[in-house]
Amino acid sequence: MEYRTLSNGVVMPVLGYGMAQVQGPEAVQAVKDAIAAGYRAIDTAVIYDNEAEIGQGIAEANVDRSDLFLTTKVWVQDMTYEGAKASVARSLELLQTDYLDLVLLHHPIGDVWGAWRALEELYGAGEIRAIGVSNFSPALLAQFIALNDIAPMVNQIENHPFHQQVDKVAYFQEQGVLVEAWAPFAEGMHDVFHSPILTAIADNHGKSVGHVILRWLLQRGISTIPKSMKPARMRDNLNVFDFELTEPEMAAIATMNTGETLFGGSDDPDVAHVEKMLNWTVTH
């Protein structure tokens, strides 16, 4: 595993295990399998409704808490000062831990300023080791950096070969904000695993298309959180540190960029997207 150092000195694995859309006993087993496969970073969120299962899986796994990097996210229904404080308290309880390694504001919807102030205070109190955002635009991030006491350390955004957000990534990195990609495989859309460009590159290295995508992200300085429910695939996704893509190969992947999101305008949401997020809630 390789690591990146956040702006506050906290060290974070470049690859984590993503827990979106996994609930119940499957979530418990997935966490145990991921840890057994070698993952030490686990990414979840309040809206994923699986923090209790992750806590159980970690408790049943043979791993020290200090060896793990746990990320969760405050959902829009809790996007206020008091709401964020309560959200983190619930996450700590459900995950069976007394600190979180990283907490993100999940979407730029609601009172993100009040919620951020809550994260700053929890960070200062030692309950959170690093704080960041998700799906934030450069314009909003610039305001957060200028007007808050603590700048976000991470921005988790959609990033895959079809939506590369090159200029935004460059801006975030220039500001010292680590970029982390969600949906690195585009959730299989556009038949990504059979892309002629990606399969040709994979064949050149004796690797899979998944390896190529993950390697492409890492070489751009982007961390990511791939997900698979199959233990063999979990292990295989970690085999990306023994090869490098050439400049022509990186350039070839750059031609796949459509400039269009596949999952909605998360960093500049329209009314329909905002309404969808506001109606998507978790029962506390």
C-alpha cells in the first residue's frame, strides 16, 4: 500500500474500500473480507445506512483500530451545526470507535457553513483526525479556504475516465486539498471494462482494465475507493503498485473524457438534484 500525507500531516492510504450500496449481513462480511484482503481504509457515510454493520465487521476482524483509516460523511439532513455534531456522535457509536480518521460533508446542500464549524470543533477536540468535503466546486472550496479557520483537507468527487474534471482536480491540488475519486469504474457504465483504449493498455502490462483505471488515478495524484463484493477481486484491486502507465497511455485515457457527469451535477446541483438529495433520508 502507498500513502499520501494530508495538509495537517495525517497519513492516509491511497486506496480504500468503498461501502456504498451495501447493507445488512453483506456489509459485515464485506468489511471482514476487505480487511483480510489488505485494505486498511474503509469509506462509508450516514446515508449508506451501514455504519453499525461496519462497526460489527471491524470488531470481528483481527485488526487493531489504530491500523485502520475510517471515513464517514455527514448527510444533508444533518447539515447544520447541531446536526453535524449529532451525526458524528451517532457515527462514533455505530462504528464502535472513539475517534474518526476523516469526516466529510457529503454534498454542498444545507447549512454547510454551520456544519463545517461543528467539524472544526470536533477536529480540535480530537474526535476527528482530518476533515473534508465531498462534491464541492472550486468556487465553494475557495470560499471555505478563505473564510474558515481550517481548510478542507480532502474533496471526494466523481472521477473516472469519462468524467476526468482535469481543471478542477488541478485547482484542488494546487490548494493542498487531496482529491479522492468516487465511482472510479463509473459503476460499469459505457461498457468501461471493454473499452478498446483501456483493454489495449491493460494487455500491454498484463493487467486488467480495473488495474489500469486505478493506476491512472494514482498517477494523477488522486486517491480512490474501489468496491467489489468478491474477495478475490478485492485483493486483485490492490495489485496496482508494480507497474506504471506511460505518458502516451495517460494521454490515450485523457481522450476518453466527455466532460459530463454520469451521476448528476453534484458540485453544482440543479433543483431536481437538490430535491432528490433532500428527500433521501436515513432514520436516526
